Amino acid sequence: MKYAYIIDNVQESENVNTIAFSSDDDIKPGQFIMAWVPGINEIPLSFSSINKIKKITVKIYGEASEHVAHLKRGDYLYYSGPYGKPFTIVPGKKLLIGAGTGIAPLIPIIDGNTYGIISGKSKKDIIFENHFKDRLKIVTDDGSCGMKGYVTTALKTVDLDKFDMLYVCGPEIMLKSVFDYIKNINVNAQFSLERSMKCGIGLCDSCSINGYQVCTDGPVFSVDQLKNMDEFGRTKLQYSGKRVYF
Amino acid sequence: MILWILKINKSDNMNINTDIGIKLENPFMLASGILDENGYTMERILNNGASSAVTKSIGIDERKGFDPPVIYHDENYVINAIGLSNPGIGSFKDEIEIALRSGKPVIGSIFGKDAEEFSLLAKKMESYKVSAIELNLSCPHVNGYGLEVGSDPDLVSEIVSEVKSKVSIPVFSKLSPNTSDIIEEAKAADKSDALVLINTVKAMKIDIHARKPVLSNVYGGLSGRSIKPVGVRYVYEIKKELNKKIIGVGGIENIDDAIEYIMAGASAVQIGSVIYKYGINIFNKLNNDLNEFFIKNDINDIKDIIGVAIK
């Protein structure tokens, strides 16, 4: 188990914080760690900054994420990793598509030729819009920020032919809607999946999709890989291993 | 050139298939508990070199298992306390059906608290068309199951007899190294068609910076290369004492490890934890390396080396 000294904590929105720590780990965009909160749980978390100063943006959804989100300067973050296959970074024009905090692991991809779409239920879910200057479209379910509608509403306003790669991160249902929108047009895309993860090292079968482990074979899958996965956006496994429908 | 042709011919006649009560096209089986909760995963592994897959241990009811951390690992070992998470026997038919599309045998691992539960589970598994049953008599980290059942010889004997009388497919018993007398345990399971040796060794990990046990359950089961010498010894001793058919498991990472188990008396071996190092490609590699080992050492049939080290 590794540990890191927290040097900063910034609140991004009502229930989203970014913690910062210094570490020599070589992290590639899209990789994750398993963060251990002793006595509580262990959860996968990805990076919103991968320089010498690492940043992790955490949305509070349970006890462990709440603990990590509230780590203060001087506290320790215990973790193992990094794990997982990263995004393949291509030269050329890139479009980052993130739902809510799903935009966070895409931030390290940003260079001089990157555009963005951020979707959310409402204005309070939209973070990191300042990383994109004017190269950004925002879409919310209730229209409280940017366009009113869903991620596909924003996609319809973009000329996808012009992009060399799409990078997509968010809940699987959102990923599936982007996948369905682009699957029949000739555009390259990579998707970062999130499923119930227990071990992080490809042994427990909890996060599997069509025989592939999200933790080691993913979390990043290409649009072509996903075309062969009929479980994508359809079924997932619960903690017990029971298959359920989305 | 002539030598090369001879070697090719030889490889044609070589026999790496084996018999553990069911016929296997090679001795490399997927061990229970690793990547075998989901039919698609088993199917993929069976299509990539494994001769058979033993399912995750399945019980009567759905179980969530323990909260993470459920696994700790370093380069030498893995410690797990998954906590017998499983979807329950009622939900497992579909998974086995998917795995069976590979055309390879699937072995249903089951756990229960008494002979009645084991029998019920075994009958269900048989109706799902598994080729054999593996009785988990040895999980070291869940109260009331596994090891607690397996360390009572009378109960083991009753469970094995009951299950044998209820199903017509072979029954294997997976035993624990965490008992004072494994020979007695093996004798109690004597009616099984084969013994599976060994389950994990009870262990724990403390993080010295957090000053706490890492696993949420505190105790877990040790697997990986650090337990191989323990496994080899149990296989050897029980083969020598009881001459039962044995499936070896524990810490196999390469062909030399597998051969060691086979020479100690194992007719087949199970592969599990090492997948965290090499992925599922380990099965194809083991098959290639076994063929190469046979050619180099002038071995024609796996039968010729099973238990050959016993003296």
C-alpha cells in the first residue's frame, strides 16, 4: 500500500472536491488508483491532473468517497496502483465528452487542439468549464446551464468529421448514448467505463463486461471493442456477481 | 533438419490430455474463485487455452461478500477475503450456459453449511450440465462455511457420501492446508473422485503506516507463488499415503511449477492468482511450454510423470 501527503483540497461544487498530493507515480490519462479508507472501504479514483502534483476529483456518493473528498492538508491518502490501460493520445483535433465529474479524468488530455462537451442534470453538476475557454459546449437536462437536453443534443451541434479522436467518460448509460450516436459514422472514439470494482488487478470478475475486466483490460475501450460487447449499456454485475439489466 | 522433423513428429504423438474422472485436453484448469463468476469470462478463458473452468463457489442464496479491500497483493503473493460473494444457485444457470458455449467442461464449485445444502446445490449444478462438482470444504475466511465445515472429518465424510449418492457426475473435494491433519481430512473425503489440493492459507496483512489490517475482514487466504512449496508437499504426501487422484493448485506461475505438482502426484493443475501478473494468456503459454518440456525431456505421455518423484 502506498501513501501520500495531502497538500490541498478545493471544493469544485456542492458535492465534488479535488484533492492534491505530490507523488512520483507515472500516471497516464485514464488510469486509476484504488484509494483505501481504513475501516471503511476501498474505491477506484482517477486523476484530473497527472503532473508531479497529482490531483484527484471526487464526487461524494458514499462513505469512502466522502472521506477522501474531505481529506485536509496534512492528512494521508492510502492507495495502490496506478492500474488500468490508459487513453491512447493521438495528435490532432480532439473532443472530450464528460458527464458531470466524468470530465475530470479527461482534463489531462487537454492540449492546444482540444474541444469539450460537458453534460449534467443541472448547473451544479458542471465543473471544469474554465479549462476549455470558448471551445466548450455545455448541456443540462433542465437547461439551467448551456443547452437544454442530453449529451446527444450537444453532439448534434458538432461536426464530428473534423475530430481525430473522441474521448468519452461518464455513467455507462451516457456512454451508450454517445456510442449509439457515433457507431455508424466514421469517427474514432475511446470510452472510459466504470463498473463495480473490488480488486483492481483483474482477478475477482466483479467489473467484467463480455469476459473483459474493466480494471485491467480497460477501463478505456475503443469504439471498435465496444461494438463486440453486447453487455455494454445493457447488463452489469452487482457486488454478488448477479447479472442485472440497466 | 532431421532432428527438427523428428521433433515435429514427436509432438504429434505427444499426449498432454489427462483424466481426473473427466477427460481434459490439457492439465491446465481455471481455479475456483478467479474470474469465474461470470459466464462470459469463463467462456473467454476456455477459448484461450484452459481445458476446463471451475466456477466461483456458489451457495444457496445470493451473497454480496465483504466490503473492499477484499484483496491485497505484492509480487510474491495475493491475500483475499472476497467473502464467498456469489449470485446464488438460482441465478447461475445462465452463466454456466454461456461458459459451455466454449465446448469445454465446466466444473461447478459449491459451498454449504451441511450435507443437505451441498446435495441440493450439487443436484442443481448437475441439472445445469456441469461435468463435475467441486466441494469447497476449505474457504478460510467465512464463518460457518468452508474450512469450518472441512475441519470436521465426520461432517466431510457425510457431505461427500450424500453428494455422491445424489449426482452421477464426478465429485471433487477441495481441502484446506489450515488443519492439523490433512491426511485425516483427505481420508474423510475418500469417496470423492479426486482431491483438490490446496485451498489458500489463512493469512493477513497489516499496513504499517495506517497501523491497521488492510482487508476489511482482517483475515484472508494467501495464494500465489509463496504457497507453492506448501501445495507441492500436500499433493506429494497425500498421493503417497492414499494414492487418490489429485488436482494440484497453489502458486503455479510457470511450466516448471506445474511439472513439479504433476511429479508430486497431480493429474491436473489449477491456475488462478497468477493471472494478476500475466493475464489470461498464461494458459496458452503453459500449453506451449508443456509441449516444449515434453520434447526436450523425451516425454510422450503426461501419465509417465504423474507422481514420478514419489519415493
